Amino acid sequence: MEQMEVEKNEAVKSSIQTQLEESLKSLGALEDGQLVEGTVVDVTADYVFIDIGYKAEGKIPVSEFAGKLPAVGETITVVLIRKDGRGGPEVSKSKADAKQLWKDLRKAFDEKLAVEGVIEKQVKGGFEVNLGGDIHAFLPISQSDSQKVEKPEKLLGLKAEFYIERLFSDNKANVVVNRRKYLEEQIESNRERFFKEVNIGDTVKGTVKSFTSFGAFIDLGGFDGLLHINDMSWGHVTRPKDFVKKGQEIELKVIRLDSAEKRINLSLKHFSEDPWVHFEEKYHVNDVVTGHVTKLTEFGAFIELEEGIEGLAHISEFSWTKKINKPSDMLKPGDEVKCMILGYDIQAGRVSLGLKQVTENPWDSIGEKYPEGTKVSGKVVKITNTGAFVQLEEGIDGFLNADDISWTKKVKHPGSELTEGQDLEVVVISCDPEQHRIRVGVKQLTDDPWQKFADEYKPGSTLEGEITAINEYGVFVKAPGGIEGLVNKSNLSDDRNVSFEDAVKNYNVGDKINVYVVDVNVERSRVAFSVKEFKKKQQRDELSQYMSSVNDDSDSAFTLGDLMNQKKESR
């Protein structure tokens, strides 16, 4: 037994000796500044004690652990500052972390790996980023985000990933990092995964990023999808902001994918059924329906019958009688109106509507109300170069041609005889309900003086008139009753040797003049006079009268030559 006890003690001494020798050998191989591993043997309020296999333990201030203390028995890496410091080996956890961090940064730089850091403060041209271990890097503002940075202060405090662009400059630590490149790679990776994994009809989540006049851009993870204004609702959408809010997280349907162009179209309305599917079950041609005006254009008004069903009332379908220049003269957005369905195209999603069709068409009975010959009082509402429009009732105008203003006066412009707003009595000349036309006249209120003149003054008769005008065509003469006729320049003188220019010198406007009626045209309101023929008739009448008196006094023969000789003698 004694022999066995001796052998046991010798074995223990040998083991301790071996461990001590290995420890001294290991410690002897360490150099100051080298990274070593140790085991935590105790943790107090001020220090963490670590066994690195030396005769004494090293101690590390708890401040070097940034508030997260290790547990007893845990293995940590430290830097051996001095093997024989006061009270044992001097070691540092923070310096070990920094040294390890520089090794990690070098690896990340060489292998183009991302590192983590916190954007701590703004500096000139960018930001300062804390990479840990008292290592700070410069982040240029142009490389701080994947899009333009409008408010740099919003990036402060952000924990993010960065690529290292530079570690040293002039043999000094000068770390420059790039966040933009990392984000762009992540965005592209996310986009590729989206196009690979997502199909049309799938539901996806996104955040409303920004608005345009045609819709909203949705952030799907660094890349955008478009929610077009037409895909927000089956109904009419005027403002995208009425349906989604900036920063709002929403679910949307994917309705179009174009990987080549990297375009994604999203929809809100496709969560519900297209209302056009059941259109023919609810609506029919000639149905009178109620809707709300959503939009006015130059050519008409868009009217929503229900969400997703919108029709167009063309401006020509606004009124049976009124000429509508602008839709806004009758309607405004938001108005509730009754209209009739005139037609539809389900494939195109179009409905043609009419406003006037819900009221009676006054032109259907206009012929009974204004038959030819009807006398009516109206108001001149518009004057044109050829005539004037006279309002017979609200929306019903008759046209008064300039030729129908006077029987006798040649009206060159209606404005010389009429004024807008003037009350005027007229007579209906013609009524055409199909063409929506009514013609009226003023002169037809009295008998046609031309017919009276024609009855009284047949061709060959004579009359005394007054010269009203002289021009290159001849002399205009006003006859009794206001009828005006022309003495053509060839009919002014009976002497062929006297020119018109010389003959007309004997006449002035306002002179009384005797003329011969050559022709009367009632339909064209024209009469031709002649002074030459008047003189010839006068000569014939004188001869006839003289012959009659001579025959009463003598039975002797008397000739025209005798009469001419007698006239010469009397001169």
C-alpha cells in the first residue's frame, strides 16, 4: 500500500511539472502585442479576470466590454500588452477588438464584403461612420443613399451596411465607405428575386413612395412599381392622393410584369370584380338613369352611373334647342343629372349618354305651333352679314334674311335696319322641323308693292319719278309706291350722237323725271325704265293727236313729213 501511495504521488508531481513546463513554454512563445485566448475566471464590478495560462491572471476593466460582460468560463481574445506587468500580465480586450476589426476590415476590403457601421454625425461633404473599435470612416453624401438625399439629418443614427472604398492614404488610416453601392446591389438582387418568384395576379405589399399626375410609385423593397391612376378604382379617379397616402403600407395586385424593361404595374381595383361584367344585366339602350358629373371637357361631360361605369354626354346631346358653346355653361363637376343611355361598348368600356333625350323635343310639334303665315313677336338675338336671328321662344330662333326685311329697300347689311335686343314682329315664311329651321320675314307683313306696281304700270306705260342715284350703269328712279327702277345708260338719250356722259349732265339726284316702263319682273323685284322710249312715245302721241285734229278740219291727206316740216317752220 505504501508503495502504491508513493507511486501515485510521483505521478501527480510529474503531471504538475509537465503542465508548468508547457505553460512556461507557451508563455515564453508569446510576444507583446500578440493576440491570445484566455478563460474568464472571475467578473467583479470593476474588472474581468482572465487566465491566459500564466502564473498570474490578467485583469481587464469592465468598460472595455461596452456593457456586455462575459460569463465565467467563457473564452475571449485579448492583446497581451506586457507579460510581466504590475500584478501579472497586462492585457486589453478593446485593443484586441480593434486589432481584430482591422483584420476584418482588410478582409472585407480585399474580398469586397460589406461591413456594419453607424452613421453618427454630419461632416463637410458627407458623414462620419462608426465602424466600432474606435475606427471611424468617411461616407461621402453622394454615396450615402441609392437616391438623392434631400434631408441629410434623417440618416443620423442609422445602422447600415457599407462597402469599403479605401483603408489607407499616405500610409495612414483613412477609411472611406460607400453605402449607395451596397444598396443598389441589394435593390437589384431584390428586383431579380421579385421577377423570378412573383406572378401576375399575386398580391404583394409595398409602401407609397411618391405621387405623379398619372398615379403613385410604390416601394417594393428598394425598387418601384407603378400604381396607375386608372388602376386605383373601377370608378373615376381625379387625384391619386384620394386613394392612397404617402408612406402608407398597402397590399396590391400585380397586373403586369416586364422583366426586360424592369416595369411592374400594380392595382387596387383588381381586388374587386369589374362592374362591366354585369352591365347588360342593369342597363339598356333608352334607359333613363341618374349619375354624377365627374369631369368636363371641351366636347362634353363625363357622367358616372356607378363606381366603374362612366359615360360621355357629348355637347351636341345637351339641348334640343340651345346652342351650347361650353359644357360648363350647363354643368359643373359633382352635379347630379338625369340622362338617357344612347349606346354602349362593353369591350371598350364606353357608354354614350344624352341629356336632352330626357325632355320632350320641341321640334316635334314646332310645325303645328308655327305654321307658314303665322305672325309672331320676337326679339333680335343675333345679327349676321346675311340676316338676323329672331328668338320666337326659349331656344327657338327664326332666321330673317336681309332680302326679307323690305320689299323696296336694298338692305346691304341687316345691322343698318336692326339692333340686337330689338322687339320685332315677323311672319313665318317656312318651317322645317327635321332640319330645325324656321324662316321669318318682315316685309311679308304687308302686301307686295311690286305686284301692285305691276298691276298698275304695265310695260309701255309712263310715269313721273324722282332720281335717287346716278352711277356708271345709268340713272335710278323712284316710282310711286317706293318702287325703284333703273334707266340704263343706253336708254337715257334718244340722240345716238350724244354720249351717256354728256346726256347725264342734264340730270341731278332729286330731279323729277318722266320715264317709260320697259319691263316689270315681280319675282326678281326689278323694273326697267327708259327716257328714250318715253320721248318716242311722246312723239307718237303728239302725232296721233295732231292727225286726229287735222282729220277733223280737212279731208286732205297729211303725212309725217308734213308734220316735221311744220315743226321746222315753227322754229
